[in-house]
Amino acid sequence: MLNLMKQFVREDDGLEMVEWAIVAALITTTAAVTMAGIGTEVDAAFQTVLTTLQAGG
């Protein structure tokens, strides 16, 4: 198993695959954080609308 890992690291294709996996993880993390922030803002907007409607106007 150790030899297989060493061969994997020595090959360019293996390193490139690891790099792409890291890039994909960073993109996924950024998207999740961004969507969470947007979700909070949308929730606040809906709460404002709800409060306005409940106040009658």
C-alpha cells in the first residue's frame, strides 16, 4: 500500500488530481458560506415584510 501511495504522489496525474480536489473543496466551502450569508439576508427581508404586513401597512 505504501508503494502504491509513493507511486501515486510521484506521478503528475496524481498530483494534478489532488490539486483539483483541493480547488473543488475550496469552491464548495466558499459557495456554502456565501449561500448561508445570503440566506440570512433573505430571512431578514422576509421578516421585515412580515412585520410590515402584521402592522397593517
